[in-house]
Amino acid sequence: MPRALLRLICVLWAVAGARAATPMATLRIGRIDYLRAADVAGRLNLRMRWLSSRQLELADSAHRLELPVDGRDASLDGLRLFLGEPALTRSGQLYLSRIDYERRLRPLLRPEQEGSPPGHPRIIALDPGHGGSDHGTENPRLHLMEKTFTLDVAFRLKKLLEAQGDLVVMTRTNDSRFANDQRVDLPLRGEFANQRHADLFVSIHFNSAAPDTRTRGTEVFSFAPRYQRSSDSWQRREDDSEPNPRYPDLSPANRNDAWSVLLAHAMHGELIHSLHTEDRGEKIAHWAVLRPLDCPGILVESAFLSNDAEAERVANPAFRQQIAEAMLAGIQAYGAELGRLRPAPGPAHAASPGGIDPPGAPARPPLPGTLEPPQRPS
């Protein structure tokens, strides 16, 4: 049997099996539906063992998930992963929220169960955070501004992506906050990416914990699943959960939860491996810049400008190049994972190296040479 056909059969079998499986029993705790970790392990074909009275492991030959008792700070394959809800114990059993299982853990551990994946990323939208009168975070001791470094990293990453044949659009290409230096709402950056038919979106930032000058490290965010709070919110607030008044039913970004999580995990791993920064985790938040996206999107905080040692690294062009190269590797790893999930194309449909389409392929949307105000396609 041809390998491509065998792979297709396996994917279809996995998806059909997951959908046909008996629904897992739920336990309502407060306002949240929870699932037994033992049932989750069975559904995902993972072995389960207690590492201690405070930590449970779900694992197979490819993945290792460590879950905390009464906590959200989990670990997947050695990387920190913050759950949307704490894992809780009841009657000696550990329970996970259904949303965490469906929107975070299953996409990372068994992405083949999420249905047809997006196509290989061809148009990449880069968002250099802040700009113009919005300086972003600052380090007044070293006279550094976030907006300067986000734009520099974006241009470095753009050059790397274009060298491998990708099309790149940027929400700003100079020191304006957005097109024509208009002071606009953050959602317009995501809408700009939609209007350029972007296949993925990366918002580039640097962090601050001021007045704390000791905190350091790297964080990667995807948009929070519906009804979940941000990772950095430890108490529920009315403005930190869905639905949002602008999107009363479902935020557009939530349609790509599974693939944004997969992108965040790939990017997170490459950044931590390359930069050797402290791992502050894969997190979720209700970032306005991500909310309107029609494609997978993430927000990256590579380092803390409020920490003098990290700020000095960021001020070094060599380190910013290292960040751009790690981001490139993260995008490549995400694309490779999507390729693994898709049936291998026949010779007539195979793409050329570097993501450049072969002769006869559908034309790509044009790449704008300058950043004009967004126009909706006719």
C-alpha cells in the first residue's frame, strides 16, 4: 500500500475513532466541567503514573506531560505549559478541565484528532509591537524602548523568511504605530493580516515586570480559549473571560485554537533552546491584537527589558539576530508538523523547496510593497 494512502487511512481512522468514542464523564466543579485524568490518558493512549503525591505524569514514547495537583503550571516535553484551569483532586482522582483537554492538550498531544490541518504557511504576517507615540515598555536606566527592538527583529525575521520563499506582510515598517501613522485600535493589526490573507501571525514584543528588575525569561502566548481566563490572572474578573462585547458569540481567533497552540508550542521550544533564557511558559491571554485573526496567531515576549542583564542582551544586534533565527525555526517546526499531519502530495502537486509553488499552482495574493491603509478584497 502506498505510504501516502496508508497515512491518510491512519489519520481518518484516528479522527473517526475520537469522534465515535463514548463521551467522557464530566464532573462539575464550580462553573467548570472537569474530566478524570485517567479518562484523558485512555482517550489519548497515554500511560499514567504518579511521580509524587503532587504530580501526575501522562506519557508515551513521544510526549511527557506532567500535571500539578491543585495548580496550573504544567510541563510538556520539558517546557512549561500553563493550564487555563487548575488540575484538581477529588476522591483520590486528578481532574482536568474539559476546555484544557479539548483546546490545549489534545491539539498538542494528538493533533491528528483535530481534523484537517491548515495548509503550509505561505503568507506570514509580522507585527512589530507598539510604534510611534506608543513606545511600549522602556528601560530608563539604559535608555531603551521596546518599539525600536520589535521593529528590528521583525525586519531580521522578514529577511530570513523571504530567503526561503515566503511572502511577508508587516503591520508597520517604520516608527508609526500603524499605517500612515494613524493611531488605531490593536484589533486593526489582526484585521490587516486577515485582509492580506495571512496564513499565520506573529506579534513581536519584549516584556516588563517593572518595578521588579529581577524577573527574566521568555513567554509565548496564544489567544485564550472561550470562557477561560488569562494565565496571569489568578482571580476571575468580568473583563477577563469570554464572551467579549464586540464578539458576543465566539472570538474569531478561537476558530484556530488548536493550530495556534501548536504554533505556540513549536515557537516556544525553539526560543528556549536557542536563547537559553528562563522558561516562563506557554500562556494564554485575551490580547486584542490576536482576537480578530482568521489564521493561527501568537504573541512572543522574548526577554524582559526591565531586567538590565536581559535588556543589555536585547540591545546587542547579535542577540536580536538570534531571536529572529529562533522564530524562523519555530515557524519551520510548525510547518513541518502540519506537513506530518497531511497526506503526502503526489508529484504533480508537490511544492518546490523553500515553499515556492511549482508551475501551474494557484497564484498567491500580491505582496504589498508599502504599508497602505487596509482595503477589503472585492
